[in-house]
Amino acid sequence: MSRSVEKLLATVLTGAVLLLGSGHAQAQKLGLGREATPAEIAAWDIDVRPDGKGLPPGKGTAKQGEELFIAQCANCHGDFGEGRDRWPSLVGGLGSLKHDRPEKTVGSFWPNASTVFDYIKRAMPFGNAQTLTNDEIYALTAYILHMNEIIKDTSFELNEKTFTTIKMPNAAAFFDDDRETSEKHFWGRKPCMKDCIKTPPNVLNRARSLDVTPGQKEGPRVD
């Protein structure tokens, strides 16, 4: 057996031993940290899904949420959800999504009411997150939906059972990623990797001389 072959076998055997050793080390506990307690897991497990899964027990009405909104939210989002300074607006924009500058609010854009509840519970009030009770979050969610005319009755009780009856105006505009089927005709099993362009590209203009800003008459009209 040549020396080069002997060296190769030795290298392979050494690598195999190291891999076995590392697998044995990974199987053993390292003695760091501890298992999370059920209470700690529950504190992080607060996500709410569109089908209502994850909603905690509780209840609230838009009437109750109005006072909470003024005290906890209006300083940033405005008394009527219109937004202040650079803080986002929560109300308005219905029918504006096809405009040149669409206004994406809870009422005009968001597809699921669960996103409102989930975000409030997780991140609001700003700087003092996760201090609201579940009842307060239900009430605030109901009030924001009421300001967007999604909940009409201020006495309607929003809870984990009635939550799934809420239908958002823009829900139908959202759909699952279907590119595997809708764009399948763009794909090729054997993509071209060499000399793919049969004819040279035709340069129509250059950025330094092309005025890309439309004039007042040529630009899109915004209602």
C-alpha cells in the first residue's frame, strides 16, 4: 500500500472517530440552564390566529374601549385613530388601496381582526407593553373596529366566541402564496445557461436623459 493511500485512510478514520465523538457529546446534557416552567411557556405563548385559536378568555365592548383608547392610545394614534405626527393612523383609507398613495389602516387594509388583538396584546401600549388585561384588549379591539365601522353596535360584546364572526372589508384581497401553480408556466426543467438571448438588447434611453418624474398632466390622478 502506498504512503498516499495510507495517509488518506488515516484521515478518513480520524474524521469518523471525531464525528462519533461529537454525536455522543451532543446526546449528553451540557448542564447549562434549565427547562422552562409551564408559566414561562404560557407567558410567551400569546399568539392569536385568524381562526381565533389562541384567544384568551375575556370580553369587552366598544363602549368600554373608548375610555381606554383615550387614556392609553390617543396620545400617539389621535383621538379618532387618525394618527399623530409619524404615528400610524388606525382609521380611514377605505377604498384608497388602488390610489397612487393608498392609506393602509385597520379598516382599509388589514385582513384579520385577530391581528389587532394580537398586536395590542404583544406590543401595546408603546413603552408599556403587556400591561393590559385581556378584557381591556377585547374592549380596545372592539373600539378600533367600531371606529372603522366594522362593529356597528357599541354594546356588542367581543369575546373568544364572537370574535370569529368579525369580517374585515379587505379580507378577500389576501390569498395564500400560489406561485407553485399560477407561475408554473414560467419555469423550465432545463433552464438556459449559455447564449440564451438570441438577439442583442435594444437600449431605448438612458437614465441621465430620461425624465422619470411624470408631469402634472401625465401623472396618475388621485381622488
